[in-house]
Amino acid sequence: MSPEPFALPEEALEEKFLASTGPGGQNVNKVATAVQLRCDVFGLGLAPDVYARLKILAGSRMTDAGEIVITARSYRTQEQNREDARARLAELISRAHIRQAKRIRTRPSRAAKAKRVETKKGRGAVKKARSRPPVE
């Protein structure tokens, strides 16, 4: 199940263009194509549980000031890198909206426990029968 993309408000985003590494030959030395996208998480108005999950998912990409920093430098043009950074941010926030189903603990029945013990005893008896008979 793929999460639906989160709509990013423009006022919570800040972009900066940097000189990129990677493909592009001599062009990378002249043109600032890499994008550093900063998103103010508090400006998104997320619920506390979504914020907590986002903090875990973002990991080191989230600063102490509550900003998520994503750097995109895979493509040769600013526009493609911009789209890539925004898509990655939206996907990250969408994943934070997905709540994991809480695991319900179950207990084995008394009959299941007894069956397990009997099986173990049976395996032990088989292994004991494989050993050498005692010398008298």
C-alpha cells in the first residue's frame, strides 16, 4: 500500500542551490544544480503522533530546530533536482502518517503447552535411544 503524497505548503519550504557532484562533466563546476530543501516541520501543523513518527523516519535529516534537510543532486538540472527533493520530502511525510497496527499479544493454550512438552520429551527419548548402551 503506497501512501498518498502529502501536499507541501510553500511557506514551510526554503530552497538553496549548491554546486553539485556527480554526472555533468565540466558543467558541474560552473552551475549550481544541487538543491538543498529545508522544511519547517512546525509549519506543517502535524499531529503529535505523526510528528513523533516523522522524527524517527527522518533520523539525521532532521535538525534540532525542527527542520528537515533534504539534498537532491542526482540530476543535471535544477528543476529535476527540485522535483526530486520535493517528492522525497512529501513521501517521507506521507509515510509518517501511516500508523502501524498495534500487535495483540496472544497466549498459547494449556493444551498447546502440554503438547509442546510431550513433543520435546519424545524427541529427547529418540536421541537417548541413539546413544551407546551402558557398559556393565
